[in-house]
Amino acid sequence: MELQVYKFGNEKHLPIVFIHGFPLEYKMWSHQFRYLQNENHCISYDIRGLGESSAGDGQFTVELFVDDLFEILDKHEIPNPILCGLSMGGYIALRAMVRHQNRFRGLILCDTRSEADNNDAKLKRAVAIQKINKQGLENYIDEFIPNCFFSKTKSEKSGIIRETVEKAKKFDPIGVKGCLLAMAGRMDCTHFLGNIVVPTLLLCGEHDTLTTPDMMENIAHKIPNSEFTTVPNAGHLAPLENPEYVNRSIENFLRKNFYQSQINQ
Ligand code: MLT
């Protein structure tokens, strides 16, 4: 299956692969592409079943999502990139690290967790799938996406939420349900955190209630060469809610760890 891949900036520059969250598409990283593309090569794609990437039969696993990522790296000859994932994108990034850490030179994790779903979380996925089946995707999206945002984003930047909701309502329900099943069946990556040797940045919206700052700080404690930052005025979708802060944090991390060595290593 052909996945939609998007590239911004000069391919000779430092490559960063951005993986979006659920149920979103590559454009959730638009602010980061705009800010970082002068000095970096930003690559992203729509995960199978979301955005412009077709859903096929919807039989997804996170392992399949990682296979897709490796296929993109091979096909587009992306040399040893930094991997940046938000939430479900973070689940994919962490599994990719477990499977093949030496394909990456750095890691950025936003609003994500390392644990697999517990029983409660699995039940919530089952309820979500039932809701989509019985009431339609639009109802599910109307309920799920606004909950990801900080209350101040809801009152002061409601346009972002409207736009995100409207886009997601157009996705193929088979793709959205396939992602829910993939997340419910994913593996726990916590055991591997202590083995991550590449420089790692962890970012978490100060008001993220889905993957909380405490949870992410805990991940940071387990990854040896890591730094952790909370993003003010943001919930679960920090790169969209406070892009200025996220952009500067990523830029500082890149300057500190990568700009001396640059690419093609
Ligand atoms: C996401 O933002 O990718 C999802 O909320 C993650 C999840 O549902 O576990």
C-alpha cells in the first residue's frame, strides 16, 4: 500500500521524521515544518488509514505501522534521521527504537507513554469502536478530539479545534477503528527505555490529561541521555496548542546535540 509522504526543506540537511497522533494527519506538525525547514529536512506521512493514506482492510497493528515507517525510510533513502512522534506516533517511534535503534540518531517524544494499554484502556477502545459502529464516526470525533485540548485552547483558539475535528470526520471509519485496535494490541516498551542511547527530548503539555507530565517525566528518568520539558498552555496536542514553545524547545535540542555533526553519517 502506498502511504502519503510529505517533505519540507533541503534533503541535505538534518533529517527529522515526524509521526502524527490519533486520529490526526501529518498536518498537525505544520507549525514545526514551517519553523524548522530552513535548517532541517522535515519528513512526515499519513499513517495507514488516516489523512490521505488509504485504510485497506483496516487490519492494523503497531508492528505494521513500524514496518511502514522502515519502508518509507528505505524508499526515500532517509539517512539515520531523528524520530519525532506524538502520542500514537510516540508508540510507533518507541517500537521502532526497540526494533532498530541504530537507524536513528535522536528521538523526540511528545505527549505519549511507553506502557501498553491496561484492561481499562482496552475496554475504552472497545467502547469507542462500538460508538463508531452505532452512532457514526462524526459523533465519536466530536467527543474525542475536544477532550485532547487544554481548556484555554478551547476558549482562545477554538478555530484549531474546529479544524482538527472537521478533518478527522472525513477519515475512513475503517482506518480509525483499525488504529484503535492497533493501539489496544500494542506492546509495552517500558523495559527498553534504559537502553535508548541516542539524545532524547520529551515534551508534554502542562495540562495533558491523557498522557500526563508525571508520566512523561517518569519516562525521562529511565532514558539515560534525555531531557524533559513541560509545554505551558497546552494539553495533549502541545505542538498545535503552543507551537512557539515546542518549536523553540526542538530547536534548542537540535542545536545542543546535532548541528555540529550535521548529516550523512
Ligand atoms: C493519540 O493522541 O494519538 C491518542 O490519543 C493515543 C491513544 O488513544 O492512546
